[in-house]
Amino acid sequence: MWLVNYLAGYNLSIIKVGVRVRGFYGYLFTSRLVKTILIRAFPKIASLFEPTKGPTPKAIHVTPLYEVTSRGVECIYSDAICKQRGIVKCTGPPRMINLDGDYFFYLGFHESIVRSVEVVSSLLNYGECFEFIKQNVCVEVNSIDLFNVERLSRELVERLMSSRGVKVTFSSPTLLRDPLRTRRKHKTFLPSPINVFAAPIYVKLFVSGAFRTGVFRRELLRVHRLFSETYSALKTARVKWVYYSDKPIPALVGFVNYRLNEEYLKFLESRGVDVAKWLEELFAYTITMGVGAGRAAGFGHVELKPLHSSKAT
């Protein structure tokens, strides 16, 4: 089935691509295969994955493969059980990945770097077999969905204003960075609002031409004051060792709940700030571009849902 819903407003596109894959068995962070598929189907996109110069962020985001199983939707990648005591020691080899079935992945980007109609046209009816990590892998695209990001974020904010909270699920392993330590890239494993939403805020300001260090820090401060992580954050979000580039790296998985600070919300509204509109844009970029570092390599895909209970969890 081919379903296309075109979007407007923020010039953001997020595409869900269903694929049938067979012929691979081994260690793999499956976004590597996803990028190969995209580049083979649409060679023009290859330059968007290349390293950028200076502070320019990548305005593109891909995910690993996902599979619908009896346990729900599973993100497919090799991982291992490891401990770090000076040096990283893993108790066994990484999990082997066997690709032989139906999967899907997401591709998000800003329309200023590539048009969604070009991407969709290239993926339509794509199918071939090719060599991938010394194996003959066969791929066939069997569905494409192009979502209206603006509508999704608007509906989310409407429900958030009623529930007074949002659940952020790290749908793919996430590599957070501390946005206030600018001289070096500092990893952080604390899923605070300022660490989670820093990347989408940065990309939003940069692509709109509004980036200034002062503006960026004011938006970070706003999200820091507007949301508070609940007491369960360190239990629901956890570190997992992901096998990437032939070595295990620590990344966040799980989820975190944020509560809306109603006092600060009223303060912003009293100052004439359209908080709902600001959150709509922030969430649109979060859904499309992901969070943290390595977003173009498959890390940091998140799902946002309103909390259903006013009780802190």
C-alpha cells in the first residue's frame, strides 16, 4: 500500500518506508543498511550524510530497521552486555542479526536540503540485490508513508495541554550531549529536558537562520523551566551497549516522563508567549530530526506521547 500525505508549514518531512530484506546474518547496527538502501535508490542523498564543517548540523535523520513482533515493535541492532571499569569489558559476543522478513525505517529531513517528492519517487518500486558486508542482500520497498508533521505536533500539543505532561521514548539508541559544554563534546546519560531537546532546538534555529548563541541558550532555559523529569527517570531510561563501528558504545534506551510546570506556563502566557505554537514547532523538529548526536547515523529517534495521568511516575 502506498500512502502519501503532503505537509506544509515547517518544511519538515518524515517518511516511513516498509522494506522486505533477506540475505544478511552477522553483527550490524541496521541504520548502516538503511543508509545504503537510500543511497542506492537515490544517489543524490549521499552528500547529506557526509561530515559537515564547523557548527552546521545535519538536517537529516535516519533510523535503524524496525520489526513488528509478538512483543511489539523492535528496533534491530547488535548489542552486548558490557561493564566499564577503567576499560570496557563485555561478557560475551554481540547479538547476531538475521535479516529475513518485513521491516520498516524512518527518514526525516528539512525540505531545504532535499524535496520529499524526489525521495518518494526514487523509492517507489525500488528493489535489487547487492553486496553488503561481503553478503548478497536483497531489498524490496513495499510501502511508503509520508506524514504531516505539523498536524502530528499540533495534535500532540493539544493533548499535552490537557494531560500536563509528555512521555519521550528513545525508539532507537540515543547519544545525548551536554549543550552547555561547547569546547568539547561531552557525553551525558541524564535524560533531562535540556539534554534531550537541545539538538532539535539547535537544528530549528540553524535552518531558520535565527541561530545566535544567546537565543539558543534562552530556548534551552525555557525548555528547562517548562518541563521537569519525574522521579522514575533513572529507572525507565537505561544504558545499553550498542555494537557500532566494530566496537560497543553506551547509549540510552527506554523512556522518560516530563511534567509541565504550570506556574512557568502561566508566566510565559502572561508575557504574551504563544507556548502552544512554540511547542508545536519544537515537537515537529524533535519527531523529524531526532535528539542527541549521531542522528544521521540512526541514533536518537524518539516517540512523543502525552501522559495519561496527572500522577507523577
